[in-house]
Amino acid sequence: MISEPEMTGGSGEDPAGQHSRDTPGAATPDVLDGTGALTPGVLGGDVLSGGTEPLRPPRRTPRAPRPPGTWPLARAPWAWALAGALVASAGWAAGGTLAERAHHHGPDLHGYRIVGSPCIGSALEPLFDATPADGFSPWPANESTGPALDRVDCTAVSTTDPEAKHAQFEYLATVSVELHKKTDPGPEFHDERALDWQTVQRADTVTTVPGLGDQAYLLTVIPSQIQLKVLQGGAVIVVGLTIQRTEPDDGDPTVTYDTTPYSQPDIDRYRPALISTVRSVMTKLKMPEL
């Protein structure tokens, strides 16, 4: 009679003294970590009954393949640097183009041009007619032209009686025109708005004149001078009136001269005439010929 072999290790145990991982309901073994401590086994792990194979990391879901020639942004920091450089370069190019255009075209001259002396003709008649002088004689104008600036300045002086035996008042009308073709004269005009354009003397009063050019200032230097300064685009136009006393020639000892005290004429009375004269000059500067 053949007998069944006896099972070692007690009933219900496998020969190695461990449960098989393939047995339903079998316990998952504990695993030693690197410090020698027991780590509870992971359900469904790949540790064999002998404990000879380490735990495998969890499997990752495979990613979809990238198109050829592409790189993830996280792995290509140079892409961000290149994009920033391109944006900055485009900004500089746009700014440079605008600056180049502004420099090339220059300020708007509003059709003003210099052809001859503005003191010749009818441009100053509103001012001439407001004075008691019999007439005015223009002096030769100073005129210059260039790539960046065209300018002219002139003076017209009232006629006096050379045979007079008493003091007389002389009226001088002055005109200055500057056409800036490259740079904006606005900041400089604003800084010097209160200064006499000839003597750089500070005016006693400065009044804004609305509705004339971009900016307009009326200056009074007490007691004998008044000026109106106008800025429009690249054009700077100044018209002034000065009153001065002239004494007769006292070289003849036989002549008795009038020594009666005199009063200086009121310079402020010529403000309306000066404003009208500036408008007339601005109109003349837009005509083909003065």
C-alpha cells in the first residue's frame, strides 16, 4: 500500500514557509527598506516569495509623440530668450523708424516761407497807422537760409523832422522770423517766452494771447517796449515796437532848444495794433512773395 508523503512545516503552509502570491487571499509580504526597517508590503507588488527582487516603480502612461523638430518649453529656455529678443528688436525697430521719420520730416512749418523782408510792403501797416509818425523807412533785412534753419529779421523806423528844434519820439518796428526745419523749437520757445528776443532782458509783464498760433505771449518792458512772440509748429515769429526819445543836434549855438519836460507815451496802447500786425505778418509769410 502506497502512503501519501507527509507535509512539512505544518498544515496549510508551503514548503518554503510562505504563502504563494498566486494563491487567492494570500498575504502580501513585508519588505526591508534601506535602513533595515520593515515596510508593509504593497498589494499587487512584484516581490517574489524569496524576497530577492526589489519593488518596481509604478508604470507611467506613455505620452503622445511630439511632432518632429519641436521641443518642450520647459526643456528649451533659449526659446523664451529668443522670443524676448525678437520682441525687443521689433520695438526698437518701430521706435527707430518713428524717430527717423520725425527727424526726416521735421516740424510742421504750416506753409510759412521767407521771401524777402517782412518790413517791406503792407504787413506792418496796422502798427504804423497806430502811431503819430508821418511814415516809416525800412532798414536792410538780415536773411539766411540753411538745411536746418531759415531766418530773417528787419527793422522799420519812423521818419522824424531833421530841422526840429525840440526832442522827438522815434518809433521802431522790429520783426524776427525763424523757420526750424529739423528740430522742434517748442521747448526753447517756452523757456525764453519772457525774454526780449534781442537783448534777452526779462520783461516786466508777460500775458498769454489765445487763438494765435500754438503759443503766443505779449511782453512789456516798461516804459518803452512791447513784443508779441508766436510759436506755430516750427515757426517762431516775433514783432515788436520800441519808442525812444531823440534829441536835436545841439551843434549850432545860435539855436534855442525846447527843454520842456516830456512824458513817455503809453506803450500799452499799442497792444491791439501789435496783435493785428502779427496776424498780418503771418498771412504774408504764407504768400509766394512778400
